[in-house]
Amino acid sequence: GAVVSQHPSWVICKSGTSVKIECRSLDFQATTMFWYRQFPKQSLMLMATSNEGSKATYEQGVEKDKFLINHASLTLSTLTVTSAHPEDSSFYICSARDRQSGRTETQYFGPGTRLLVL
Amino acid sequence: SQQGEEDPQALSIQEGENATMNCSYKTSINNLQWYRQNSGRGLVHLILIRSNEREKHSGRLRVTLDTSKKSSSLLITASRAADTASYFCATPAYSGAGSYQLTFGKGTKLSVIP
């Protein structure tokens, strides 16, 4: 089946630093990748939609200058949290759609990255 | 705003019992999807049911869809401790140029007691 990986799985950083999270589709090409954040005991909230080779589309209320998304290839998207603050601490999850599969409506999710900003 | 709303928010059952979770949504949909999330992990796609389908099975999972009531249910039969997880329904929204995104409900936290 389609596998999506994320790296790192855990990151602890000091306030003011930047953190980069990678999302990779391991055995398929992803036309689109999505970035979500999830606070404890809450649902996933879509942050942005990332299409390969073009600018990401951000959801209302998500600062594009703070959450930089780069989708440089069909298998890799990165999310950089710039100048992270404690309120950015959350669980960040990426997902990808399979370009060639007929099941383009299904999203394959990465295992998530837990960010703790001290 | 959340498109899907799951009910109940939390469910605790004994192993071997059936678990039923419900999801309601507000706008017209092409399909509805159910996902599972183990604690602190990513989501796993369980099943997709299209708007012209009323019921779908996958192993111990049974999903129903009532478009007139804008609701769906997920039934897990003969539950196991390993089924302990949060379950989310999700509905797709399509915008221009083929753009597509999923909107997730708040989820039902299922606990299966051995």
C-alpha cells in the first residue's frame, strides 16, 4: 500500500528557532500533499494544500510567512515553522494523494511529527 | 467549520461487543470517508462510501450512508482491544481547478476493554 513518511517524529526546540518537517511519499508520486495540525484531543485542522511546483494554498487564519511550505518534487514536501513559539507546539500531520491511482480521493497519512517549543 | 460531527465523542465497550459511531454532515457530498487514528499517530484510511451507495462492508467494518439525513454510521463488529483508537469521518470539498481537500469531524474515541 501507499506509504507516507515524516521526519522527524519528535522535535523539541527553543522559542525563536525554526523547525523543518519533511513529508515523503515512499512508493508513489503525490500530486498534492496536505499539512494538518492537531491539538490534543481535537480533530485535524487543514493548514495548507501543497501542489508540486506551485505555491501552497493556505487556509484562513494560517500565516504563510510563519509556516513555509515547499513542494519541490512529487515525493517530497516540507513544512518549516519559522521563529517557533510555545503556542506552535502541536502534532503536525501530512498526507498525500496518489497521482496515478484511481483512488485519488483517498489521502495517505504520515505518522505525524510532534513539536514541542520551550 | 467542521463538516462532519461524530457521535458519540467517546465510547467504551467490552471486547467482543459491537461499536457504532455516527457522523453527520451539512453540505452535499460525493463521498464520505472514515479514518482511524491510534493515539499519537497518523490516520489510516478505513473505508470510502460514495453518495450513490447506501452500505459498504470491509472485514468487520460496516458503513452506511443516508444522504437524505446527511448522516453516516460506522459499525465495528466483534470488537477487539486493538480497535481502541479515535475514529474520524471526513468529507471532501472540491474547489476550482480540481483542487480538493478533506474536512474532518471531531472524532469518536473508542476504548475496547479486554
